[in-house]
Amino acid sequence: MFFLLLFGMMESGKRTSGYDMLVITGPTASGKTDLAARLALRLGGEVISADSRQVYKQMNIGTGKDYRDYLVDGIQVPCHLIDIREPGYRYSVFEYQRDFVRVLRDFRERGKFPVVCGGSGMYIDSVVSGYRLPEVPPDPDMRKILENKTMEELSAILSGYRKLHNLTDIDTKKRAIRAIEIEKFLADNRESTAAFPVSNPLVIGVLYNREMRRERISARLRARLKEGMIQEVEKLLDQGIDSETLIYYGLEYKYITLYLTGKTGYDDMVKSLETAIHQFAKRQMTWFRGMERKGVVIHWIDGELTPGDKVETVIGLLQNPPEP
């Protein structure tokens, strides 16, 4: 039961009220990394990434690996579960949960407080809700049957399962088929997947109003294009990563790959990518609201607070939990 670490880290003479993990989440471009790093330094902890694409090496600009945000007051705050797989690999939620548990065990041994940071809702949910994810093997027979179905038919099949993955994240037939494969496996193995140690996390969401969020997303996209995001994708293609895999990674990698392979023009690529990121932010919020409906308490804080005020707000919640 090592999830129940109960670090009780000291902060200004007070304990963190039994919380064993701090989670900083929110939609894309909400400044999660900076806040998580500041809090980790303050609490004597380290950061564990919960980003489904930052696990890949060489995929830096497009995934938003803001390495500079981990440098706080001249101190480099360690971050785990980034740059752990080669590009082209398809990392799963099962692998994330397994790797997360391994890192958490190391934290316990070294007395480090875990600060989880990321916006991949399924990754966050897998460690906050505490359900055990088995390694789901491929089902070749099922795949053969499903490959002949339309996206509408696949969506209808998915909707027949009570526990459902986020349909809005299923933008290709391959993803939809894999989602059905996972759901069927989980439905057939409920008994073996039910028992999972439950932690006691404090979950913080950083949120800007809709207009400010849109401005931040658009500004960040422009900055990343200037930083060389297209060249980053081009390099991956030159290294032999096939275009289908990059498209599978979604968002920046999908649209820039379409541009580099001549399937769309530059202006259309930028416009489509910007729209897709805005839509992704909405889907993230839909996922978080779904977590809340399931009983996960997310304490939302105003993104427009100063960095210092955000830190103090979270420290206050750690030390003095609100009444249920």
C-alpha cells in the first residue's frame, strides 16, 4: 500500500494535512509547469509529468517541454517521466501507471513529496482515481471485424460501454478500435482490475477565462512556430519516423506532418492547428468535469493570479483542507 505514503511534509511549521500527493492540472497553456516546479521546490519535492506526449525524446517544442520552467530561483527542479521513450513508440496508459508507481516508490525511499503535473486527463485520472489498469493485449480477431466499420459505427460501439474513454480524443479509426479493444478487455476483467491502492491527493486546476485561454493558446502557437516546431517535425521525418505515427500523436505533429507531406498549405495548417488546439482545451475541460462528476474534487484557482499568489493559495489548501 505504498500509495498511502502520508509524507506529512513540513511547510512553515505545519504539515500538509495528510496529503500524500499534489496534482497540478488544467487545460493546455494554463501555466501548470511553472506552478508545479515552484511548489515542488517549496515542499521539498520533485515533479512527475502526466503528459502523454512528453514521454518521447526529441519531441520537445511540439509537446511543450518547458525546461526553463523547472529552473526556480537558480535551482533545477527534477522532473520524471519525460524523455523516457524513443519517438515512434506508442506509449500506453497502462505503461504510464506502471512507471508512475515505480517513480512514486523511489520518492518514498528518498523522502520526496510528489507533485504531479500535466493535462492528459486519462493519465491524471489513472493515478487520482486509483483504478488499476491491466496491460491490454491486442485482439487481432476483433480488429479484423472493426476495421470494416465506419467511425460512426465505432463510436456507437464505444457508447455501448458504461465506462467510456473520451470519445472526443478518438480522431482516427485506429484509435477508436484500440479504445474499443481496451473497453472490452476492462469489461471482461472487472474483478481483476478493481483493487488498486488509493492515494490521498490534493488536486489543483489552473483556469483562465475562455477569452484569455484562447489568447494564451494562440500566442504560444506562434511562439513555438518561431522556435522551430516545423523543423522539429521535419527532423523526425528525416530520421525515419513514418508520417502515420506522427499523425497518430495528434495536434502539432499531425498538422505539421500534413503540411510537410504536401497535403495542406502553410496558412491552412496554422489555422487548422490553432482551431484543433482550442478544441483540445475544451475536451480537456470536459474530461475534468467528468472526473468531478465521478467524485474527484478539483480545486480551481485563477490563472491570472501572480505566481507567488498561486503558490500561497495551494500551500494554504495543503495546510488547511476545505470542509467537504
